[in-house]
Amino acid sequence: MVKQQHKEDFDFSSSLTEVWRVLTDKEREMLRNNSSIQTFKRNELIYCEGDEPKDMMCLLKGKVKIFKDGVGGRSQIIRMIKPVQYFGYRANFAQEDYLTNASAFEPSTVCLIPMTVVKELIYANPDLAMFFIRQLSVDLGIADERTVNLTQKHIRGRLAESLLFLKDSYGLEEDGATLSIYLAREDLANLSNMTTSNAIRTLSTFVSEHIIAIDGRKIKLIDEEKLKKISRMG
């Protein structure tokens, strides 16, 4: 069940820094008064394909995946969201329903801002408009690159790229080698556009080649340079 949190306990200026700094005091008050804070349990859906997009969302804490159900019930993970990234607003700008789903990888806290408020702020603030143009442009560039990589790279290259992507997105634990996100094999496969069995076999190969080490869902990068080479060669 989604839980609502009190906004009084939330520091907008430190959590929504990029948006906050381009707003006037009046616009900040408008955003604060109209936003809501919600928490989601692990694997809980945040929005579903076909839903009407009414809010822009900012992940404050946790990890979120954007995915689409494909042929035969297989899912494709489109994007991974980390704090403090914005998501869920593109469909509203495009005047269409959501084409994807979003769910929490782990217990997550999300700030929701009505798109009616976002648009009103954009019309009045060109700096905010440029912020969203940049965000959409960056997302489009990443999507273009991933489309090419997922369709042209071989299985080893795709899995190596996904592991490096997770490292860049969520960082490493205190040992400086273990990924700070624990994915089920199915999720890792969905991120890499392959079957779960292929992901398991390829991970085992990487282990035997001393590129990574595995402890349950924990993945430790032993030879990152070799992983980068495999990713580059595809």
C-alpha cells in the first residue's frame, strides 16, 4: 500500500536542488503547497502502462525501474532511476497515456508534483523550461545509444554493459568493488535484453574468467577494465 508522508518533514531545497534553484520564492511556495510525498514497498507499482500521467515524479530515496511488458510476458527494463532523478512526465508532455510501467526495486520515497502545476511553472519560467528540454534531450540520447547497443551487441557485450551501467548509476559499496544494487537474475536479463538462462550462463562465464565474483544477488567487479573491453567489443 502506498503511504503518504508529511511534507513538513521534507527539505525541498536539498532534494529538488536542480529545479528549486531556478524558481522564484513565489514559485517555490506553489510547488511546496501542491506536491505530495509517497512511499512504495519493494516491487510495488508506481504507475502502469495505459494510466493517465497526472504527476511529475522525483525519486528521493530508493531505486526505481522503468519497464515495458513485451512478447510472451517478457519484460524489458527501459531505464533505471536513482535519487534525485525526475520521471513520469514525458507522456504528459506528449499528450498520451503511459507507454511503460514503473515499480520500486526496493522501499522508495517519491515526490509527486501535479503536471498542471509543472506546466504553469514552465509557462512562467524559461529557465525551468530549459531544464526539462535538457532532461528530455539527455534521456533521448541515452535511449538512442541503448537501442543500438541492445540490438547490435552480443550477449557478453550486453551483459558487460549492464553491469557497468549499474555501477555508474548506483555506485559501489564500501569495498570499492561490489555493486550497490542487488538484482534478481531475471531483472538483470531484462535490463540486458536476454533470457534469464542466458544471463545466468554469461554471469557464470564471467566468474570463471575472474571478471566478477557472485554471492547471491551481490555482484563484485574484479576486473573492470576487462569488463569495459568486452562492452566496447560488443
